Amino acid sequence: MIEALSNKLITFAVKQIMHGYYAGILGIPVSAQKAEIKAAYRKLVKKYHPDVNPDPKAKEKFQEIKKAYEFLLNVPYSAQIITPQNPHVSRKTTDDKKKEERRIRAEKLKKQKARQEAESWAKFKGSCRMWGLVFIALTGYFSIVAVCIENIREYPYTGYEKEVQNPEFSVAVSLFVIGIFTFLMYRFYRFLRS
């Protein structure tokens, strides 16, 4: 990973240096467009072509101009800077793609799990176990309510060997227990209906 990053940085740096060097030869800015490159090339070719310029260094200069022209046309200039913090220009988009893929995978798993739960719940609803659970819940509910109602019916609590200290509290607790279990049975009913 580090080697690949260093190779990319070196390649990028060399290209940037070469762009600067060749753009300097043609006398144009580094970020010049093709039209500017061609215009500068034509202008310099007319000036340094060996057939036109008798100077002995003109041939070398012409060869340099030709190399610069070919390089600048074939290797596009990249104004984006690659740094160790941003080793690849499209890294953010790669990370975004990975996040999107993970999100899609998580949604698929969530839907698959929900579908499996729905299928198993449908099987459970039609099974004997569900009706056994309903029977146990209803039996427990009616037993608790019956005990609480019996407790409320005997309210004055007279005739007991041991006197009840707080009879009103006992009635209140019985009513509270009936209310709680009625609410729980309602929730159980709603759960079975869903």
C-alpha cells in the first residue's frame, strides 16, 4: 500500500515537473489548453525550424520544442494535488462507494431477517404452541383477577384470626394488579393480531 502510494506520488511529481519544464519551453502556462499549446508550438516552429534559422543551436531547440509539444498534448495536466493525506484523488468517492455498498448490504440483511421473522411468526401463529401460550396467558390472567376480586369482595376483613393492618391498601393493590394484568393482556392481544 505504501509502495503503491509512493509510486503514485513519484509519478505525479514527475509529470508535474515535466509539465512545468515543457510549458516553460513553449512559453505557456502549465494549465494551458490544447489550442494554446498548438499556437505556441506553431509560433516557435516558425522561429526555430532548422530550414528557417541558420543558428547551430536551432536544431536542438527545435527538437526540444517538438518533444514539449508531443508531451503536453499526450499527457494531460492534472491540477489536483496528491498528498499523503489525500493519496488518491478519487479516494473520497471510493470511500463513499464502500459506505453505500455497506448500507445496501445492511438493508438487504435487515429485509431478509424481517422476512424470515415474518415467515416463522406465520408458522407459529398456526401452531399448537401458540394456542398453548394463549391458554396459559388467559388462565394466569383469570386466576390472578379472581384472587384479586375475592380479596376485594371480603373487604371489611372481619372474622379473621389475625387483623388486617391496612385493608384499604390491600384493595388498592388488588385493583392495581387487575389493571396491570388487563393492560398486559391487551398488549398480548395486539401482539397476536400484528
